[in-house]
Amino acid sequence: MGDGQKLLETKKLAEELGAHNVRFIERRVPPVELAQWIANVDICLGIFGDTPKTQLVIPNKVFECVAMKKPVITADTPAVRELFDERELCLVPAANPEAIAAGIRKLKAEPALSSTLAENGFKKFCERAAPAVIGKELRESLQSLPIHNS
């Protein structure tokens, strides 16, 4: 979870709900350690808010998780749909805790679906979002620009 702005509020809610299977990491996690945490989970969660930002971004954590071949549940937004669809991610309505919980239950109950989403998400990442792919596209775009000498 990190030491984000909602940490205390979230911890209080987890305590009120008796969520004893939730573990809070109350610090920023270095990238190597983060990779270890991701490697040890069954399902990763993306972005779910109801802010304008939610509609405009694919958070880095989604890329990190699909790059590690993990199934991801995240909000179904225009930004996410620019790259992914329901064959690669478990997409749920934004700001809908019941839908998030249903997504978790579904992936837990259907390991084959979870595995398929992880595999398809990883494949899409490799084809369209890996650093080498993005770098090549950027280089080609820059090379296509007319050069003006002043």
C-alpha cells in the first residue's frame, strides 16, 4: 500500500471490517522489492477511483503487473481501453467496490480465466508497451519529423 494519503483511513476501515487478511506496507517499496511482492500475489489491483484522472491514465502499477504475467483487475476506462480489453484485464466499473469484490471472487473461482488474462495481458504488454517497443516507436516518430536548421 505504501505511505499514501489514504493510509490511516484505509487501515481504520480494514480494522472496522475485521479484514485480518490484509497486510499494510507503510513505506515506499524499492522497485526490486516491489517485483518480489508482485511475484508472490495471485491477483493485482489497478485503479478504481471516480476522478477525472482515473479516466485518463493507465497507472504504472498495471504495466508492472502485466509485465510480470499477473492477472489485473482495474476500472474499465477510456485510457485502459486504448491498449487493453477484457481478454487481457478483468475490467470493472470505476468506483464500484462490489464489482471489484466480484472480480476478485471470479478470478479466484476460475483459475483458468486468471491464467488466460495474465498470459494475454503479458502478450499485449510485450507487443505494444514494452520499453523496446515504445522506444522504437518514439525513434521512428522523431525521425519522421522534418528537420529545420535555423
